[in-house]
Amino acid sequence: MRDARVSLITLGVADLSRSSRFYEALGWTRTDAGNDKVVFLQGEGVVLSLFGLNDLAEDAGLNAGPLPRFRGMTLAINLTSEAETDRLFAAAIAAGGDAVKRPETVFWGGYSGYVADPDGHLWELAHNPFFPLDAQGRIDLTPPSEEPA
């Protein structure tokens, strides 16, 4: 079994219904696995968990203090083209997200922008021509195996 993977991402949120509607508008599928404190949404190869912020802090044994606008991390969705990046960015804004940085050509040769969900969780939406996506939309940076001579 390989341990180098992400199976579940949990975000602390102020309003489960509002956050669930936001992510469902972006294509995540709400499941029946949750309860009144947590919502589970199925994505491509990962589950997104939305947990009430205070309940999540309590579960971790921490105090839920005020959150800074920049939390030192982002999540990313890589897309197949600049047009797809623009489409998802517009969908995120229409669903209640905050346009932090509109998609643009960036120094590393790709195209990306940033949107914050209704609770300020920062998502990078990007097209990276150096990271081709497979049929399931996954990045695989494993070098191709060499053919025997």
C-alpha cells in the first residue's frame, strides 16, 4: 500500500449548507455519508469534507481563533486549457467565491488564478502545459519507463 496520497481534505467552514452549495456548483457531488456537523463531497479521486469550524477545532483539540486571509497554503485544480480555467473561475465567482487573482499568464509558462471559497480557503485554478492530465484529470509526474534496447 502506498501512503503518499491524499484521501480526504477537510475544510473548516462557518455554514455547512452555504459551503456545500458552493462546491456542488463546481461539480463536487454531495454524498449521504455526513451528518449535522460534517458534509462529504465526492470529487475525482479525493473526498472533500466540510466540517463546522468550531467542531473541527474541537475535534483537533484546538481553539478556533480568527482566521487570517492568507493561511499559508492553497489547494489546486489543474485544467486542460486556459478556456477551462476561465470557465471554472467564472463558475466559482458565480457560486459565491471571491476573486483573489483573475487567471493570467504566469512566469512559469502556465495560466492561473486564485479564488477563495466563502470561508476564505484559497484555490488555485490553473492550466499547466508542463503537467499533462490523464483521462481522469490527474497529474502524473512519474517519468516514463525506458524501453529496453
